[in-house]
Amino acid sequence: MMARPAPVNWTAPGKGVWARNFRLGEWLPDPTTPLFADWLIPRIEAGFLDGMEEDVRVRVPFRYGFVNGWYFNSPPIPKPWTVAPLIVRSRGRLPWFLINVLLRTSSNPADAHRAVLHRLELKWREQLLPGYRKLVREAERDVESASQARLIELVNAISRQAGIQLWSLAVVGGSAWKMESALASFWRKELAGPLSGTPAGLLGHQVLLRGLTGTLPGPSPHAVYSLDWYHPTASEMGPAGRAAAAESPIDIASRLDNQRSQVEAAARTSLIDSRGKLTRFDSLLTMARYYAAVREEQAMHLSLGWPVLRRCAQGLGGNLVSTGTIADPQDMHFLTLDEMLDGVRHPGKDYRAQVESRRDTWHRQRQLDAPLTIGKAAKFGGEPGRSGYDPVANAVEAARTSSEYPKDAIIGHPASTGRASGRVRILEGLEDADSFQAGEILVARSTAPAWTPLFARAAAVVTDGGTLAAHASIIAREYGIPAVVGTRDATRRLHTGQLVTVDGGAGYVDTGVQQD
């Protein structure tokens, strides 16, 4: 076991609050390898802006940077004198878009759906996703016989297209947590009191969003642990653990269907005397369910191009090995883009020493306790991540079923309601999956689609990172198990074998459970 590193400085790359698990960062549970940071991330970010420009007619880049190897990003801080030109350039589309995507999604989701979101969802289904699939098919056809120049071209094209997909996921699927926030606020205001003490009241609104697809999600061949192409895809890793599931898929689906039906019926009965409130509840529930399913679907397809990207990397790395530039094809990931291109254009240059040094640095960075946020709000100051108006924090608090916590509890986001006790199993990565047993509490830095099979055996899930719309949140609901995400440091504060209780509705992990 590598010794924990000495404390390091987490100075933000610029003004404002910088988040580690926001946008692209949600898909990066480890520090980035040099080539991914230097090559693919700029292409993905450029594709994100291409998608924005097509829909909004402007390019407003998010700021991003790397601190101790970890990816952080932050919303742009527009200057007052830059806003008017952006509005003019968008021909008035920018304010219309922002009003619907940022404001109406959490106040009147149905209006936002009609005004812009449904059209953008159809665009994704009918244009963007088919175009992505076509590009990947063409790359799969060419990759084995492709020249070095063609491999580089394929990497650029797929990375850009992934960025466009990320834009659509951020706008369309990303509306899911805002709509859930609206449903949670309605529940707290209109239903929490009347249903207090009942089974429906104890479970809360999240039960209404569980098991929506009707079938439990399985891993696709392109599912990833991380978008950093250094890591293998699901098709390369094989089954993620082989222990039996805690419950059959049929039993899970039946249990969740009964829970949803009972809680929905209780809510409707409570609202029966107010036609306006009942109509509002129906609208909020319909939109929250719809976009939760869309978000899961879009997230599943984001990494569609990763198996062929990995093959491109293998081809490029193999060529560099043959000329003595590096010792192993995987070493390519520890080059910069300029070094990789230099090795392609000028065979024989030796970068093996640089590779070894950077790999050692990367392994040390993986041991760091990377904070979820760094910096501070430009205007409001104070604690990182806090400002006068924080929609994410407001959504989290609206979702909590209780604000009372046991002593020494680990507090996070209430991602999937319910309570479960069990032994902790901390997983550093999917290479540890075979050790995970049915009924244990899965604790990880974050989860991604390649982790999905483990949820069938978990009693609950706890992650350092993540949000209400993260993979762990969505899949935990599909399996009907409690989940707490965004704890910051659960993987450090807990240890494998420890007995804990996870309360996914209140959003905490009780570490004071009596041991056997």
C-alpha cells in the first residue's frame, strides 16, 4: 500500500468557485493522465462549444484547469460590458434560452419542455446520436489499417463529437435535477406535513422517481470507469464481479412498482380537495420522471466512442514502441500532445524517462484527498461553494427528508431514499469488483456506467463525489437502494468491514452503529 502523501496546496486556477464533479469532472474520478488532459479534454470542450453555438448562436466557454492533476471547472464570469454583445450575436436567443433552461426548468418544467427542451431532446435522438453512431462505425472500420495521421484524425473527430453529446446531456438530461428540485419543493410544502408519519411520508418524493425504465440497466460494452481513455472500457474488463445479486430483477421491479404506486396514491389522496395543487403535482411528476429517464439514456451513450478511441491509442502507442520512443503502448498516455506528435513525426526520440516520472507523479496524485470545490465566490466570498444563491445547494436541501443527523455522521447529498445497514466495502476501482459481496455498502470516489452491475448486490451506495443527477444517484434509484453522494471524503473516513447505516433520504452515513 502506497503511503499517503504529504498535504498539498489546492489553490484555484482562477476567480470564483471551481468544482471537481461538475460537467466533465463528474466522469473523472481520478487525476487525469497527461495526454488526456492535453489532447482529448480541449477537443471535448471545443465540441461542447460547437453544440452551444449551434443551439444558442454564441460560444461562452466554461473555465477549466488542473490542480495536482485533478480536473476542476467553473462557470464563466461574464463582465457587464460583454453581455450585450453576446445577446446581439445570438440575435436574442441567449436570454430566451437561459430563461427556459436555467429558470423555467425549476419553476415550470412543463413550459421549459414545450419551449425548448423537447425540441433539443428530439434533435439528440434524430440527429446527434445517429451522427455519433455513424462516426464510430466508420472509425471501427478504419482503425486497424489506419495510418498514424488517420488515427489522429479519428481521435479528434470522436472527441469533438463527444463534446457535442456532453452539451446535449448538460442541457437536456441536466434538467432532470432541476425538475426533481421543483418536485421536492412541492412535496415539502404541500405533502410532507399531511403525510408525516405515514409510510409515504417517511420515504419521500424520491420513491416516485425509482425504477422508471421498467428494466434494470445493464452494462454496455462502451461503459467506462472514467472518460480518461487510459482506463479500459467494460468490454475489456469483463464481468464486474461474480457474486450473486442480492435480489432478482423481477423482485426488484415488482417492489419498486408497488412503492411508487402506493406513494403516488397517498399523495393524490392528500391533494384531492385542491384541483390546482393536484394538477401541479401531476405536471411536476410527469416532467421529473421523463427527464430522469432521458438523463440516464444520454449518459449511457456519452462514451459510445471510447472502445475505438482506446484502439486508436493502442495503434499510436504501438508505433511509438516500435521506434523506441516509449517502452509500452500504454506509456503514450503519459506524454504531452506535442511529445506524441513529435514521436510520430520524428521516430526514435526517447521519452521513456519522462513517462516514468509522470507515471510516478500520477500514482501519487491518485492518493490525494481532492476537495469537491476550491476557491470562493467572486462576489459573496466565504466558504467555498457557497454564495447568495446556490441552486444546487437549494435542490439538495429540498430533497432531504430530515435535517437531524447522528453524532459523527458523514453528511452528503440525499441521492436515493431509504435506510440500510451493512459492512463497508471500499473499492478503489473496478479491478477490486470481485471482492464485493451481496449486502455490503459500496463506497467509492464516484461511480460511472461500468459500475452498474455492482448495484445489484449493494445494500447501499456512498460516494465522495456526485450530485443528485450523478450515475450513483440514478442507478441506485433504479435498483431501489439508498445512496448518499457528494460526501467529499467517505472513502477516507470509512474502512472496509466497518458496520454503518446509510440514510439516503436524509443524506448521511451513521458511523456509530454498534459492532457485532
